[in-house]
Amino acid sequence: MVTKESIEVIAQSIGLSTLSPDVSAALAPDVEYRVREVMQEAIKCMRHARRTTLMAHDVDSALHFRNLEPTSGSKSMRFKRAPENRDLYFFDDKDVELKNVIEAPLPNAPPDASVFLHWLAIDGIQPSIPQNSPLQAISDLKRSEYKDDGLAARQIYFDKVTEWALTQSGSTLFRQALASLEIDPGLHPLVPFFTSFIAEEIVKNMDNYPILLALMRLARSLLHNPHVHIEPYLHQLMPSIITCLIAKRLGRRSSDNHWDLRNFTASTVASTCKRFGHVYHNLLPRVTRSLLHTFLDPTKALPQHYGAIQGMVALGLNMVRFLVLPNLGPYLLLLLPEMGLEKQKEEAKRHGAWLVYGALMVAAGRCLYERLKTSETLLSPPTSSVWKTNGKLTSPRQSKRKASSDNLTHQPPLKKIAVGGIIQMSSTQMQMRGTTTVPQQSHTDADARHHNSPSTIAPKTSAAAGTDVDNYLFPLFEYFGESMLMFTPTHELSFFL
């Protein structure tokens, strides 16, 4: 149906005069396959509508099913088959003789301008006189004026919203505009203009925190509108959103709360992946890969790490469980020195390090809470012995968690934690007393972590959802100490007391 000559003609019509014959031969069967797919879907729509004539909106519905932007309009056209070739069709344009055009009489000259009076209406009734236009003509005129006014209204709407985003981001008008962007079904023609505006202004205003926040609110409203077809423009919008999440610097002044901007952007990224992940199957993997590379890069700034962590937390606890927890130990080796006054003298960087630490603690705590609530066998007595090593991480709360061997000797036998050896305890005894011990990391893991260089983080992932994940959940009390008790459910808390 589609030959390579047709591809060459189409390429020449759009300005590609140097298209290779091999490319034309390769494109022709693919174009024919896509056209056949669309037409088969259109025929299905026609049959579901109990019709035998294929209509233009059937093709639009087929394009919508294929996640393609529908055509803006169409009209009925009559083709005529060429007598020499049955597969060739053409428009039946009539030939006009130039002599007839020249000899045709000229139209009448318009009359001179004049003013005269007549009755438009008498007692509410329009008199039927030649000076009054018919009602049908008036309605057609109003319809055309309405179309022109609609285009002008959209242009005014776009200009006002973009102006308020750049100059009045905290005004009531801008909040009302954001509310209309979330529910207005007639904004689809403005979607490409809004996406281009957001992408361009984010690049220009990376040092302007209020404008960046307003642009993120604008993007979120567009993404939440269920009536617009924004899928074809996600490739232009998502890089700008990710930039506001993991950029090194957002805003110029130290008082700019870019942490809240990163939190807001993380929720926007998560909602976008949740809504459009089934349409674009590579959207979530690409976003996750970008966040993981930023998190594991020790050369990135702490605000960038914070944005990557919050992004993975917003994407779901599975991301934290399989990507963050396996790399938590090596990352804390680099983070904890930045939290102390001895090594880090700048207060702003120490504040950022504490915020990153808090984000990691909340993410790990949520994973622990969900694991304890959904698993019935997690707190059962361990089948193997439990070791305690001296290769644990140091933190500001270490003094609160450290217990000496002298203090442990005065505790009941079943509450001892193994120090320097193995506690031999039967499962029957533990079930009778209703207590358990917190498993620690083995000597092998501690030695490996001790010999790792602090300047690099080797990426680790956990592919299994069972024991491998539990091995990363148990050391959380070693990393964060008593803070993990806040995330422990009330019933399960008795196992740790």
C-alpha cells in the first residue's frame, strides 16, 4: 500500500530532499503497518457504533486508543480512481479556461456609503423587511464571533497565568488560576505552550526560589487535569521537574526554603509516575535510575542527596527497601562526619546533613513499620546465633545506645545482647518469656564496611522481598538507635523492651 516512492515524495514535501533509498525502503513497510493498525481500530469503532460507513471520528478514536494525539479536524473529500491504474486516486479538480475567466463579466460595484433609518423591532417582533437580516444569518454570525472570541480568550488566559506565575505567585488570582488548570476541560490547545513555558523559565530562574515554586505548582496542576492530553509532552516536562528535585542549588538567598520545594517536587514526580506509568513503561525506571545515581554519587551536594532520597521515598517503600536500605551503611559512613562540629565548621552544611539524616531515618522507619505490621514471623526467635561486632557506625546518639558489659551483667538473662560472643538460648525459653534479640551484622559485613574507602559507595540492590530485605531492616537499630522505636507498632514494641 505504501511504497518507497511515496515515502520519498512525502520527504520532499517537508524539505528532506536527500533521503537515502535504503531509508525509504525501510520506512515504507513500517508506515504501512502503523496505518493498518489505526484503520483496524477505526473499523472496530465503526462496528461498535452499528454503522457501515467509516467516519472521521472513528479514526480519532483509534488514534486515542493508540495514545496518539487526535487530528485537529477533517472534512469529507471525494476521490476519483484513475482509469489507467486502479490503485491510484486523485481529486477531481475541474479545469478552468483562462479565456473564460478573462471574458467573465465583472461583479457589480459596491454602493456608496449612506445612512438611513428602519425599524429593528416593533413590540418585540422583528419586521420582515429587506434591511433586517434573517435569524439564521444572525446565529451564524454569532457562532463565528464566538469561535474568534474563544481563541482570543485562550490567548488572554495563557498570558495572564504566565504573568501571575512570574510576578504574583502568592496572589489569590494565581491560586484561582491553578484551581482552574486542574479541572478546565478546554485547555488542551494550550498544553504545548504551558509545557514550553515551564521548561524555559525553570532554566532561566534557577536562582529565583519563588518563581521555581510557582512553576512547580503550575506543572502539578496541569499534570492533575484529567481532561487534557498531556502524555505527548511528558518528555519535555519531566526533565524540568527532575531538575527542581536534584539540582545542586535552588534559589539565591540562604533563607530560601529549597527543602520544601524538593519535597513538593518529589510528590509531583511520584503522582506523575503513578498516573502515566502504565502508558510509558520506561518512565518509572528512568526516573528511578536518575535518583539512584544521584544518591550514590559522593561528589554530589547534600541537597541533591536529599532530593534523591525524598524522590525515592515518594515513589514508594519498595524503592526504599530495595535501593536505599542496601546502601545505607556505606552512605552513613560519609554522612555522619558531616553532622559533627569537629569536621564540618559551616552551620548550613551541618543543617543539610542533619536533614538528610532525618530523611533517611524516616524512610527506614516507615519500612520497618510496614514490615512489622505485615509480617507475622519477623519477630519469631532466630534460628541461628546472633553476633555483636565492633564494626558498627558511630553517631551522635551512640552514647545513649552503648551499654557496658558491667551493666549487662545486672540484667535478666533473656534481655542480654551478645557481646563478644554468642548467646545460646533455646526457642522454648524465648517463647515463654516473649522477648527477642535484635540481630546485628556479621563479622564479614563489618570488616568489609571497615575496609571500604569513604570516598566511594558501591551500589547494592536487593532483588528478593524476603530474607534479603530483612537483613537490611535489622541493622536499623544499629544505625539510628532509639529513634527506630518511634516507628515500631505498639504491640510489636514489647519485643524490644
